[in-house]
Amino acid sequence: MTELILYSLLLLALLAHITFAMVFYRKINKNKTLSFREKNDWRLKALIFPAYYWFVFKNRYT
């Protein structure tokens, strides 16, 4: 039973990570002030730690 709970929590964490990265990708693509290289840098950061870098991106560009 504990394995099922653990796997469920891991699945929820993975889904949250993917959803947050998707939202961050959309924000990056909508920003017209970023160059191609800057967009790629932010996309890479969005894949690794989307929640942390979303707040950094938000504070820097809004």
C-alpha cells in the first residue's frame, strides 16, 4: 500500500513539473524582447527547474 502511495505522489510531482514547464514555455515564446539564444537558454532552464526559474523570469521581464 505504501508503494502505491509513493508512486502516486511521484506521478503527481511529475505531472506538476510537466504542466509548469509547459506554462513557462508559453511565456517564453510570447516574449518578443528575447533573442533566439536567450529563448533557448530559458527553455533549457524551464526543463530543469521550471518553478524556480519561472519566478526569476517573472521578476526580470515583467
